[in-house]
Amino acid sequence: MRLIQYFGLPLAMLSCISSANEALNKQEVVSTLVNEIENSYVETDKIPGLAKSLRQLKDNQAFQGAVTKDEFAALLSAELKKTDPHFGVQWRDPSGVVAKKKYESWFTKLARNNSGFNKVEILPGNVGYIDFWGFDNVTDESKRIVAGVMTFVANADALLIDLRKNGGGSGEMVQLISSYFLKPDTHLNSIYWRTTNTTREFYTIKEVAAKANLTIPLYVLTSKGTFSAAEEFVYNLKHLNRATLVGEVTKGGANPWQYYELGNGFRASIPIAKAINPVTKSNWEGVGVKPDIVTTSETAFNTAYKRALKDIAKVVDNEYQLAEIKDKIDTL
């Protein structure tokens, strides 16, 4: 009889029961998320405010309106990213019914796409140009690719590195690529890990597999989308006075992260470490890296290219190269 009466309830009442159950599930996820943040988030001074904002989400109309698990994960992500862009929440079907992955992992995509290197060329005037969109894991294959790239531009008189679409990746790859432009054993960066209360220092490696260019004029192009490990690369070079940065202020993510399971198929990426630059004793978290020459992302290439050509014109004496440089400058 009770079963019959239950299914015979008005739709409005059924909706209230469903909403209550859904709200309870949401609150459980939020509670677990807050607990993990309090235990692991590296920016401890930001935890009280972040925890408060998450707990107050229940009073937000968007909280009640997030019907699906994916919508709720997106809502939590948006709230978290106000504090730190490395935060995020995902939902995956715990039943395993959905076998196909929704997103390909960053490093898997890099590994099957030439470690992220899109273009390597020698521009008129003998200016090298490297464009890549991510810092791959360091493997035998990725080291071979990097060595090939650096060999190709080894005899350029100046070099442009385009990170305007670079979303970051491996700190070890930052270390490897930086080693082609800086002396061995140069202190690049340190990473402090809250979960272990330890600090790891990163130095340039002693030997690279292709010619190192320690004095070549180096210009790095940035945009507001340049992120994470790409920001570390430009921040390190800027404060070591090794490169001129041209473009926009970068996105502002300096905190490495890892996933934490929240239950019911939800998981959160939580920043558990932070970069500490040996020169500034700080990092670019929340503020980004300001270029030496601030311009739009669209004009960054021409601006840097023109500067590089003028650098070369000061030191070369080949009349044909100088004529080539002059002609190119006139078109930029």
C-alpha cells in the first residue's frame, strides 16, 4: 500500500523529494571538497575565504539550477578558479557505462603531436622561429624532438619562441629547453610541496644534445592564454635577464596540482605546491608575467621580429643579409 501511495504522489511533491536528495548529494560533494582543500591546498592563507565561498554556494540560484553532474562540476570549477586557475572539478560516470573518455589527457595529446612543436623555421634575416603549444614530459622521444628543433635553429642570429598558445605542462621540460640558452647549473626555480613540506630546486642540466645558444638574442612571445609551465619558462628567463618578453600579461597560474577523489564520480584538481623563483623569492600566481614590451597578442610577432632584425643589423657585416633585413623591416 505504501509503495502504491508513493508512486501516486503529485508530481510537485516528487520534484521536492528529488530536489532534496540532489541537494544532499551536492552538499556532500562540497563538504568533501572543502575538507580536501583544507588538508592540501598550498595557499593556506586563501583557504578560509575559499571554504566560506564554497559553503555559501547552496544559497546561489545557480547551485539549485545545476541539474546534471556535469553542470554541478562546472559550477564548482568556476567558483574555484576565482581563487586559483589550476583548480577544477570533473565528473566521470562511476558505473563505467560511458567507456569513451570525454577528454584526452594533456600529455597523451602532446606525445602524439610532436611534443607540441607546431612550427620551426628560419625567417628572412636569419631569425629562428619556434612555435609550440605545450611542455611535454621528458622522455627519450621528446628529448630527441627538442634536440632536432634546437639543431635546426642553431645557426640563427636571433630567435623567437612563440608561447602565445602554450598551456604549460612539465617542469622538467622547462628545465631541458632552458638548458639550451643558459649556462649549466643555473638555478631556474624551486617548487615547495605543502603535502610533504619539502622543496625541490631545478637547475639547468650540464649537457644538452644539440648546440647551446647562450648569447643569441632571444625573444619570447606571450598572450593572456600563456599558462602554467609556459609562464615559469618566461618568468625564469625574464628574471635571469636572458630573454625579452613581448606580448600580453600571462594567465597567472604558478601552482602545480593533483587530483583528489570526492566520491560519486567527482574529482577535483587541487594545487598542492607553488613555485619560488630564486631571484624574486616569489612567483606569478594570480598576477601573471608582465612582458618587457607590452603589446597585443596579434602584434607581438611583428614587434619581436622587427626588434630581432634590428639586433642582427648591429652586428653583421654581410651586405646581402643587411639588405634582406632592411627590406623585411620595411614590410613589418
